[in-house]
Amino acid sequence: QVQLVESGGGSVQAGGSLRLSCGASGTASNSNVFTVNTAQWYRQAPGQAREWVALTTPHGPSNVRESVRGPFTISADETSNMMYLQMNNLKPEDTADYYCKVEIQKNPYWGPGTQVTVSS
């Protein structure tokens, strides 16, 4: 059973940066789940629906939500079972719980989330 855990959230002032990490464990073959499967970041602000933020695909292009494209960058480390979301120039509207998700053989796996709070 694959398990994902996010880390790196916290409280920052507007204009600051955070780097979120997502680690995976429990993979049967100990393969890097983030480089062989589609992996994504989502976020959910208080009282709002969960929304997609960024995506990385195996041997393909990554993509980032248009509203944060540029300041936000998604990456996956081939040497470890980790995925990252670098968030620069954070704004109060980026305040949310951030979740990582990986799809393995069409089965979705989610982490429990990490909280990001951006103050003005």
C-alpha cells in the first residue's frame, strides 16, 4: 500500500517562499513513484473546493496552474522517492492545505496534506 506524506508547509509573509515535499513509502518494487507515474499537487483553501495546482508526468512535460505559473515549480527527484513544489512570491490567496497525489495503475493515492498560510 503506497503512502504519501507532505511536509514543508508553514506560515510566511506575502512575497516569501516555501518548498513543499511529498515522500512516498510502501511501494512494492521500491521504484520512484513520482517519475514513473503521473503525480500532482492540489490545494484546498478554507471553505473552497480542492483545486489542481501542478502536474508531472513520466518522460513528459510538467504543467502548473496558470494563476501560479512562474512562481510555482513542480519537480520529482529520480534518486529518491520525493516530489516537490517550489512556491515563490507567495500571496495571501495561496493560503490552503496542499496535497500530493499519485496515480498508480489508475488508482489514486493522496497524502494527508500540509498547511500553508500566507499573511499580508
